[in-house]
Amino acid sequence: MKTNLIIAIDGYSSCGKSTLAKALAARLQLIYVDSGAMYRGITWYFLENKIPVPLADELDVLNYDYSEILQPVEIAFQINRASGRSEIVLNGQNIENQIRNLEVSKWVSHVSAIKEVREKLVTIQQGLGKKGGIVMDGRDIGTTVFPHADFKIFMTAEVGIRAKRRFQELKEKGVNTSYNEILKNITERDYEDTNRKVSPLRKAKDAIELNNTHLDENEQLEFVLKKLEQKNLIETRHLTK
Ligand code: DC
């Protein structure tokens, strides 16, 4: 396998990017970083500290010094020994369970449109990938964070399928929500993420498109592993467990 491999996975909300990224990291023994968790973490911090969040048309009007607001914020990941999963820690507090709720989901696209937020998080993300051996998922990983990544995937799926999958997932976790509320949130985030001024969601020119509307988790993993093998980035033995 290529040493220092960097895999970038971008795409629309609730396309299964993190499911694919985690599966690839496990199969190829790479570090997995969920960049969306970082934007969610900052959003949680803003909500907790009642820091005003500008809407798209207010970005140039509101004159907050976001660099100063963000200065004391430290973000890191720690492995949960019981589950083996990587969890987000903000200023020493594990906030993994707080960042997936609908309130954070409602505001996160607005917070992630703030230039200073993106600058801070992109710097951290590039630091995490400095040595390679990493799979990172998000919206701007192949375009901004790692434009020279060895391998880039751009994920899409029909919005109704995405909402259905996310609804099922939240229901299983006991979160009280409705299909329509999720569909609305996904549609709004897709719009905000694609239309913001700084690092909007775009397919990188050299990214491979993966539409998983009709693929299950195993099929999408096999699809990507085969592409990696065709590009000589991994060996044939990685194709089978
Ligand atoms: O991956 P996610 O749905 O948990 O991400 C939450 C939000 O964070 C998403 O709607 C947009 C933002 N985000 C971003 O702007 N850039 C990234 N690299 C990752 C996420």
C-alpha cells in the first residue's frame, strides 16, 4: 500500500460519507477524521456561549471579531476505549453526544460559512494529515484541505433516500424527530453548503463520483477499494477481509 496515503471524501449531507470513511480506515488501517464533527463542535460552542450566528446575508454586515471569539477554542479527538470510536473533545470536554442533535444541525451550515471558523479548522485538519495515513470526510477536503490527496471521492444520493436513512439512524438512537424535519434540514444544509462564499461544497476535478442511492455499505466499500487497487494505491489482498 502507498505509504502516507491521503483519502478525501466529500459530498452532500447524510450521504453516508462517515460510514464509508470509517470502513475504509478500518480495512486499510488508516486514521479516520470526521471534519464535520469539528464544525459541529464549534457550533455547539457558539450555542452554549450564546455567540450570535450570522445568516448568509448578514455575514458581511455583522462586525464580530470571530478570530478573538475562536482564540480560546481547542479541538482534539480521543478514542473511546469501549467502542473504539474517535470522539470530539472541545476545551477538554468530550462533546460527542451533544453535537448530533437537531439544534446543532440547524445552525452548523451558518457557522461553517464564517471565514475565521474555516481558517481555524482547515489548519487543524491539515496538521492532522501532515504525516498521511488518513481518511477525512467533509465538504472541502479534496478541494481545500488536501487538494493533493492521493484519492478523492465525491458522494451523492437521492435526497429522499438520504433523509430516510438518517431518520432511521436517529430513530434507532432514540432521537425524537420526523422524516419531514430531517428532509428539510438536509435540503437547507445542501443549499447553504453549496452556496457559501468560502470553500463551498464542490466536486474536485479529479474526484471519483459515487452515487450510493442503490448501493449498500458493503457495495460502496467494494467500489472504492477496487478503484484504489486500479490506481495501485492498495494491494489486491486489501480487497478481501
Ligand atoms: O458531515 P456533517 O453533516 O456532520 O457536517 C455538518 C456541517 O458541517 C455541514 O452541513 C457543513 C459543515 N462542514 C463543512 O462546511 N466543511 C466540512 N469539511 C465538513 C462539514
